[in-house]
Amino acid sequence: MKIGILGSGVVGQTVGKSLAQSGHDVVLGTRSPDKLDEKRGYGESLQNWLAEAGSHARVSSFQEAASHGDVIVNATAGTGSVEALHLGGSESIGDKILIDIANPLDFSKGMPPTLTVCNSDSLGERIQKEFPRARVVKTLNTVTARVMVSPTAVAGGGHDMFICGEDADARARVTEYLKDWFGWTSIVDLGGISAARGMEMYLPLWLLLWGALGTPMFNVRIVR
């Protein structure tokens, strides 16, 4: 499958590498595709990333990544997601499935970060409003990057992932993608895109748990 990933930090790199190594045709979009030797946040340089991701991966602009993908993944920093997607282009995004795995975290005042939007709105909803034709599906934002692509690294995979979005068919397809691409086995469908509010507001608790546990390698399991 052709997949366009917007965002070249550790999340975009981790997801993109996993997909490319599985044989998917991946274009990783970045604001500066000509600066491959620069380290990207908590990720590595794109030069190193390309060497590890293999022949099914390449780096280009946001616009090229959005045009390339049959499915688009938003892995940008949440504070810049809408702008980055506009750089990708409304026509390039069109009515494609847009998997939003970003969080609206504001680190401008240090740690812990705050949420730029919450309670009555969410980043997922704002993306859907800005790109009404796109079939936005929110998922994977509640775990660290490594767990996104390797759920068995925690408790053998015995934990839950959440998903939401307005288009039921898109949610069903992304559910299958999560199973096929990464091996998720338990996916809880929360319904419409407004559920992104709860998924994103979980992040302050997730950060506290990281501090208490001393590792981001954890997730939640729904028991009843």
C-alpha cells in the first residue's frame, strides 16, 4: 500500500520504518527534505532513517507525501498539525483516510506540557473541520511510538487501542490496518470524532504514569 506520513520526528520515523520494512511504499513528509543529516527531535537523522527503513521508503515534502499516499498518517507535532496538513494540500488529501496519531501538546512553558485544545474540542475535530472531505480517524495517540508499532512489547499485546472518527467504514478499515500492519488484537471503537477529546485528554494522565513507572512502555486494558 502507498502510505504518506506527515511528520519526521520520532513518531513518524517509527511508524514509517515499520511500514516500509513490512513492504509498504512509504513517503515521509517533512518541512526540510533537503536536510537529511539533521537529527529530528527525539528521532534520528533522516539519512540514518532511510538506511534502516530500506528501499520502500523515501523522504520528500508534505505535499508529495500527501499526494503519494492512498492513506495519510498525521504524525506531526499537534501544535503544527493543521498547518502541516495545509502544506500537504487539500486536493492531495481529498477524501482519503487520514489517520491522526498526533496530540495537541504545548511544551512552550516546559514540563509537563499542557493541551492546546480540550473539553469542548480536540485536534482530531479541528482537522476534520479543516478538511471536511477527508475521512479522519483518530488512533494510536495514547501510547508511545514503539508500542504503536509493536503492541506485543507490552504484556504480550494484551491491552487495548482506541479509535474514533465520523466515517464508520473508515474506522473499520483502520481497525484492520492496525491489526495487519502492527499486530493489534483489541481495538475499542468509540464512535464519532468528538471522542478524540477523551483520547487526547488522557495524555496528562499518561505523562504522570510515565513519571511514576519510569518508562513509556505501558498501556491500558479494559476489564469488565
